[in-house]
Amino acid sequence: MTAALRPGVVYVSWGRVDVLSGTDGPPPRELLSEDELARAERMADAPAKQRFVAGRVLLRTVLGRAVGVVPRALRFQYGERGKPFLPAGPSFSLSHSGDWVVVAVAAATPVGGRVGVDVEVVRPVRRMEAVAQRRFAPEEVKWWAGLPSGRKVAAFFQLWTRKEAFAKALGHGLAVSGRAFAVATPDDVAGGGGLARLDLPGERADRWSVVQLECGPGAAAAVAAEWPAAVVTPRNTPCR
């Protein structure tokens, strides 16, 4: 990736937690800031510490290449909900689940460029029907409930990652109601498209792309971008 990010293009990079966190690769100390290293040391849960370190290593590596600076020299600022950002851009989003870390980067412009990404290990969910009723839009629940039982777990995470990617692009995360917007279902668009409905002040559905990312059988991932016809460029290894 070069310093020239093209508007309308989302660059997606993948990495493995064990390699990026230094347990099966080079130590990350030369990439992370002192405050990030201190934050990692305060974490008592070893897996959480690994995921945090891995996420920041990949994020700094990708952003350093995107803006043409040494990764450790990047200085993040933080929004109200603790989301890191670079005042001069570009837009970016980070997600991790299980062994995988994913970063999405897009050029920020006055007319668009917000981006969000989410990856989830596909796994059984306790009270999955109740979670779907609470987090999905009514039309999504209706579609999901009509699926054969053998498809429901995978479809649940396809919908979940699309919705979470869009919510992260807005900067609200789980604070935004999942019932306020509907993503096109996998059957509608065969893996990517826009928003079927958006009922949020100041936002327009036709300004957004929500794209399912190619993953192996054990994971689901999606990216949302504030470009009506975003082109997604995968980098490195896909989530397999």
C-alpha cells in the first residue's frame, strides 16, 4: 500500500494474533507507543492482551504505509467513545475475533470516507433468537427466521458483521439501535451491496456500501464504507 489512497477504495488487511502479538513472530515493542505498551502490561487476561497488541501492531503497520511515516510515530487521538483516529486522516477501522485481526483503511474527504469493519468467529450463540430479535431490524429477523435451521448460525454472523461494520463506521458501535437500519441480506445481493433501510437523522442509505468479505468456513466479516459503490481491495491473507 502506498501513501496515495484512492477515494472510493477500501483497503483491507488481515493478520494473525499469534504472529502480530510477538508470541510467534518479531516483538512488537518497536512499533507500539509507550502508552500502548503500558496499557498492554496492565491487562491481566493474556488472550485480551494478545489481541490488543496484535490489533495495534497491524493498525500501525497499515496506517504507517498509507501515510508514509514510521508506524511508531503515529499519534492517535480518541473520540468520545474511545475510538482512535488520526486528525489528518485517513479513515480506518479495526476488528479482531479468535485468531484473526482485520484493518480497513479509506481516504477521508469532505464528502465521505467513513469506514467500519467487523470480523467474527462463527460459533454457537446462546439464545440466538432473542439476540436476533434485539439487535436486528424486523425485516432482517423475518428473513433470518425463515431460513433452514442448518443455515441460521452462518447467516446470523453474516448479518451481525454487516450491521456491526456499519455501526462502527458511524462511530457509534453498539450504541446505535440495530432496528434503525437494515442491511441487504446475503440472498438479496450475494455477498455485498448497500443498505435496505436507514432511519437515522442526517444519514442517507444511498451513500453507503456494505460488503461481505471473503472468509473461510469458520469466520464471517464485512466492511461498510461511505461510498455508494466502494471497491474493496484485500491485502495479505484472508481469514482462513
